[in-house]
Amino acid sequence: MESHGVGLRRVLLLSVCVAGIWSAYIYQGVLQETVSTKRFGPDKKRFEHLAFLNLAQNVFCLVWSFMMIKIWSNGGDGAPWWSYWSAGITNTIGPAMGIEALKYISYPAQVLAKSSKMIPVMLMGTLVYGIRYTFPEYLCTLLVAGGVSLFALSKTSAKTISKLAHPNAPLGYGLCFLNLAFDGFTNATQDSITARYPKTSAWNIMLGMNLWGSIYNMIFMFGWPNASGFEAIQFCKQHPEAAWDILLYCLCGAVGQNFIFLTISRFGSLTNTTITTTRKFVSIVVSSLLSGNPLSYKQWGSVVMVFSGLSYQIYLKWRKLQRMPRKKKPM
């Protein structure tokens, strides 16, 4: 009975994590698309300074992680704050490029492009490190690459194009793939930091990354008299609706990170990958239904191709974990 109760609690906790990640990031996606495409106020102006979203999120998550460390942390020798400076650079530039891409391509196109992270990872693994991958792994990559390519080549509806600030598909996809390249360096650096400082908690990483992100973005947005940050602040003063959307965007990001860290700590990274991958698919569906971005039959076929490849990749990782010998518990 006791084991049954523990199992039920784990199922309930997992359900809460799934609901938290899905609701936070799906709504954040809707807000991101709204801020990038909506015309605010009676003057019908667009919010052009999308990089300001990164600064706002960095500051919000910095304060949030500091509070969580003070409330929940048990102490310990984590990584020093200065060790995140290089990852902070790529984590500042990468997301900024991803958000900037929304000026040139639709939100579903951006989500699909950013879902193809396995392509540069496998390419670099083969060319730089000589890693040999299995046929199923190449099949996953082929499905994802083919799906993204077909989506990019498919005709986008005139209604979707009319909402974009500066429609330019090659530039938009280029920014997304640069975003992936910078994310790859960020993840590798974070892994290196946690390997050197094993007692580093998720909150420490969140604090360090957002500290440097705040510093870099503050310099970029307010480092000189006519910097774009001043215009972004002025726009928010004139259009409180935009400021409210940005605040909700930051809150969703902080809440989502909480549930991601909780999922990884209790259920592992594979479970988290599964939840976030399915969330991306639902985000595309929600965007298409709520935001008026109709997808053609070819584009829906491309979406199915991409997420079939991602789902198969998750299955391969799960099967690999099942085959690994488990450590026997001491008597």
C-alpha cells in the first residue's frame, strides 16, 4: 500500500509538472507572438525592440532565482558567479536572434526551426569528433531536416505574411539556426561548469546565467545615448498594454523554469525532453487556432514529420536507458 501511495504521488507530481510547463510556455509563446505582430494603441505602432524581451526576462528570472536560493537552498559550494561569463554571452545573443526571427517568419516556423537542434549536434559530432551514429538516429535527423525544409518551401498564407513586420524567410531561418549554434555552446559550457562544480544547483545556474545576461543586455540596450532600450521604455509608457504583455511573458518564463528544474530533479532529463517536445507541437496548434496563422496541408504534413522524428529520438533514448545496467542497491 505504501508503494502504491508513493507511485500515486509521483504520478500526481508529474501531472503538475506537465501542466505547469505546458501552460507557462504555451501562453508565453502566444504572448511572444502577440508582442511581435500586434499593433498597439490608436497609432497602431509595432513593438520593434524585441531584444528588450530578453533583458526583461533576464532581470525577472535573476530576482526570482535569488529569492528561490534564499528560501529553498541548503547552501553548498556551487560554481562562482564569474564562471558563467562566456555562457552568458551566447545565452544573450542566441535567444535574441530567436526572438528577432519573429519579424521575418511566423511563430510556427520559428518553433519548427528551433526544434531541429539535433542537426547541428550530429553534424558537429561527425565532422569534429568523428562520432558514428546509428541508422535510426540518421532517420530521426532526416525526418526533422526534411520536415523543416518542406515547411520553409511551402507557400505561407497571405494572412500570416501580412502580420510579419519584415517578411524575409531566409533571414528568419538563418537567425533561428544561429540561435541553435549559440545554444549548443551554452549547453556545453553549462555541462562543463556542473562537472567542475558538482554541488552547483539549478538555482545557482539560473542565477549566474541571468546575472550575466542582465549585464550584457543592459549594455546593449542602454549603453549609449540613443540605444534602443530607451525607445522600448518610452513605447511601454505610451502603450501600457505592451508593458503588461511583457510582464506576463517574463512571469511565464520564470514559472516554466521552475517546473523544468523540478521535472529534471525528480524524473530526469529524458522526461523533461518529452514534455517540452510535445509542448512545442501543442504551441503550433494553439498558434494556428488562436492567432490566425492558418497552415496549409503541406505545412501540417511537415509539422507531423518533424515531431515524428523528435518522438522517435525520444524513444531511442528511452530504450538506451532501459538497456543500461542498473546499480544494485547495497544490502
